[in-house]
Amino acid sequence: MEKMKEWLKTHNVTVLYGLVKPIKTDIPQETLAAYKKLHSNYPSTVIQNDAGAGMELSYVADTKNYTDNKIKEAVSAQTQNLANLLSLMPLSTQAAMIEADTNNILDMEVEK
């Protein structure tokens, strides 16, 4: 034990431990109001405190934005794949396909 005490005198040591009974402090309403006014700088937000206090946070993802982006990516990839395939066809075949599609669209408009 004495050797340990001597060693601690010459070495900078920090000991972290959990309290048997945690200390809880209510946050004042004005502080809560200030927190509610904060916004995130999507997609990441840095939160710090200067009291060395433990913090627990949760982050709610913007699922609509995520889903919209995934759909855009899928449509873009599919469109590019189709364009790549069409570029391999002879021009006469491409022209025939465009003509058929145009006629189908015009026929649908007339039926309305």
C-alpha cells in the first residue's frame, strides 16, 4: 500500500467511479427552453458541456429524408442502366421503340 501511495505522488492519475446514489439536479425551465431552440447541423451535431458531467442523448433520424434519398438513388441507377442498355441497340431499334411509346402515350390521351 505504501508503494502505491508513493507512486501516486509522482504520477497524475484520475479515478472514475460510479456513485452508489447518483446525484440528480433538475434543469431550470429557461435552460430546457434554450435546449429546445437548438437545431442540428444535419447529418451530425456536436454537443459539449464544460462541467465534465455525463450526458445521455438520443438522435432521431429524418427517415423521410433518408427514404427519399434512397429512392432517388435507385431511380437514378435504374435510369442509367436503361440508358446504357439502349445505347447498345441500333438507332433504328431505338427510333422504333420511341415511336411505339409516343403512340401509346397519345392513344392514352385520346381515350381520356
